[in-house]
Amino acid sequence: MSASIALNTSELQQISQSKEIRSLELWLLARKINKAAVIVKKQWHKLSEEDREKLKSLAYNLTDYRTGLSGVIANFFSFVRLTIIVANGQTDALIAYCKAMSLLIDNIFEAVERDDPEYQAVLSDTLQELTSHSGSSSKVLKPGETRGWLRSLSDQALNEV
């Protein structure tokens, strides 16, 4: 049985292109995005290949920052829209939406990394190297530092791939 995500990319485009954003729309979309993020994290392999490709494309498109004049213009209009949202008292809904999008993108990229055999091989080699040198290191990570350390290992492995 395959999983499915009830998130339409046109909804995301509509939010980014709409002149007026209602707080309720942002809250509802944030809820849908959070549900999609959970499905991606827990059931990535149950999604159809088509859905996985759409999600990958979405994540890459959302993290592809424009440069040059088109980037400056897009950033200006984003700033104006953000100012309007804050002025209308919709900050909480916007923050919920942004956090949900960030979680979804992170979960998509993590799933892609888990599926990449080259990435896994480099990460395994890096971890093996670190564990073999752990006897020479006296630094003990605190609970709050572990995630950052693992993230830096992941980044290092990606740079090697």
C-alpha cells in the first residue's frame, strides 16, 4: 500500500503569488505541510516515485535562491509582502507556515540522503574514521551539541560526494 500526500503545490504557489494572504489560509496550509512532513519522514518509501520526484523538485525549487536583478526584485516584493503580513497581525500564522515549510524541506532532503548509496558510503566511512579516532579525543559532547555535530558530519559527507 502506498502513502499519499494531500498537499497541492499550486496551493503553495498561490500563497507566494497572492496579493492578500489570509491568516486562516496560512494556518490551514501550515497544518497540511506539517502532515506532509510527517508522512515524508515516516513513509518516504511508501510514496509513489512520482510523488517523491515532485517533493524533491519542490524542495530544490524552494531552496534555490535567485541571484542578480531578478533576485533583488523578488526579495523586494517578498519584503513588502512580509511587512504587510506583520502589519495585519498575521505573524503567528506566518511563523507556523515557515516552520512547517522548513520541516518539510528538511525531511525531504533527509529522505533523499538516506536513499543515496554514495552519500551513505561516505557517511559510513566518516563515522568509521571518527569512531576509530575517538579514543584520542577527550571532548565529550553535551546533549544539545550532538545534533550540530551530526549535521556537520552530514555536510562534510555531502562535500566529499
